[in-house]
Amino acid sequence: MNHDTGNSVAAKAQDAKGPRVSILMNDMDSSQFAAYGLRSWVLQRCSFDYEIILTLFNDKRGFFNAIAQDALPNCTVKIVTCPRPAFFNISIANNLGLVESTGKYVFFCNADVVHSSFYLEETVSELQRLGLHYACGARMNLSKAFTQAEIREPSAYNREQNFDYLVGREWGRPEMHFWGNGSPWMLNRETAWAIGGFDPELVCYEERNLEDRAMHYLQRKNLQRSGYAFTSIYGYHLYHPRGDLYDIGAESKRRVVDVRARLFASHDETHETVASALNDREAMLRLLYSMQPPPPVRKPSGLARLRRRIQNAAHALLE
């Protein structure tokens, strides 16, 4: 693809009204990694205006303002701060960014993934060429050793020295793992609002539910028959240890499966209930601050792990 793709007449008309893309990010406890994600987005070399909406649930506004100072002229950064909640609801955080956004396309982004300077130009060009209303990205998970050895301080990246040097460095490295369905989740504005963004009741598997509802809506409207993933151009996920695991996975997965079954079993299913929540920002905030953290997942004891290995070995012998 050509990195210097010119704007069409229609695209120029859209840019005259506002940014073509809204990059939506949020952060509560991962500022040291989100700094890299923000840095890579402000250094995009694209032929159109775009905005970054960063929703913070901490006191790091000054820290991120400094990170954003090197933004290219066609990039606008808006930082929204909210009080720290007892439990971080990623779905509500994403929707708060959606409410603040104005772009023709909205990209829901993981803050700990960095991208080459031509990522935005190429993905938007492809979205427009194919007439896509929904697509998702992909990422290469950088190893611990590579992250520690090759990733510099956020301030070291600027207009001349961006993240392009990472492209191709992953080839021939089996310790790095590729994920073909992930951040960013890209929707045109009409679709994002029609389905209500993310389901605020979900704090795990929320992106799978988003895709289910987006594709159900688009198929019903005869706008797009199948999903699309960008796998030839992708981001790079910085290695970092996982935080506390909460006992939410099974419950969220059951809800995702239930919603999927209801969506595709009935053509009369609508998205009005979820979508209406976007029109009441204060209600979203009340729900966010009413949530309490679930109990942490109990790690199995050494004896339990040994018993499981013996059972697996026994099953393997019987097969």
C-alpha cells in the first residue's frame, strides 16, 4: 500500500467537518505502558485530521500532556479525567470515550500496544476502499527479553525516531506470538452508536460481544456480511506481567454466549437497550462508581496442580 495515499473529494469534505478518526484510549493503573501507546498514536503520518480521546481514572494528566506535546499538526489530543473507581469497568471507560468523540471512524484501542507511523493511513484507506463498517486489528506480542532490550523510554520517540524500527524485527523469533483478532476495534460512527458501543455489564470478553452485536446489526441492515481483521499490518504489544485476576471470566463468558445465542436466534432482536445508555453519561458514571471488585481468583495449591497432572496423564493413557 502507498503510505502517501491522497484524500478523495468525499474524504476532504468529511475532514472539513471534523476529524476522520477518533482514537479512544483509557488508563487507570498502567500509565507506564499507556505512555507508549499514546506516543505511537500522536506520531501517525497520515493525510487527514484525527483526534485522540484519552480517558483517565487517575491523576496523571500532566504526565500524559507531556507525552502528547510532540503530536503532529493534524492530531488533536483531548484528555478527560474521572475520579478513580473501586473497580475498573473497561466497557464503560470505552463508552465514555465514544461519547466524547467526533470522528467518522472510532478506534477502540488497548493502551499498551504501539503502532508504526503509517498504521492509521493504511487501515483507514483499506476501510474506505472495502466499504467496511467494522473491522479489528491484530498484534504481535513482544517477548520480555525483546521489550527490555529494544524498547526505549517514551520520550525517546519523536517525529524523526518513531516506532517504525519495530517492523519486521519479529520475523524468525518463535518466542513472539501473533494474535490475529484484537486491538484496535474499528467501527464507523453510525454503527458504534447504533449498537451502543460496549455492553457495560461486561468487563471480560467485552470485545467478542462487541463484534457479535456489530456483525448482527450490519448483517440485518445488509451493510456488511462478514467480519474483517487487519493481519498484514499490526501493532506490537509491550510485554508486562498481568495484574490481579478476578473471578469474572466464567460469568462474563456465559453472558457473551447468551447474548450471541439471542442475537442470532431472532431477527427481531434490537440494540436499543444498550444504545440508550450512551445518551446518559451520568448514568454510566453512576454504574461505574457503584461497582465493587469481585474476589480474586484463588490459585490452585501445589497438591491440586499435581493431582490435575496425574489425572491428565491417566486420561492420556486411556485414550
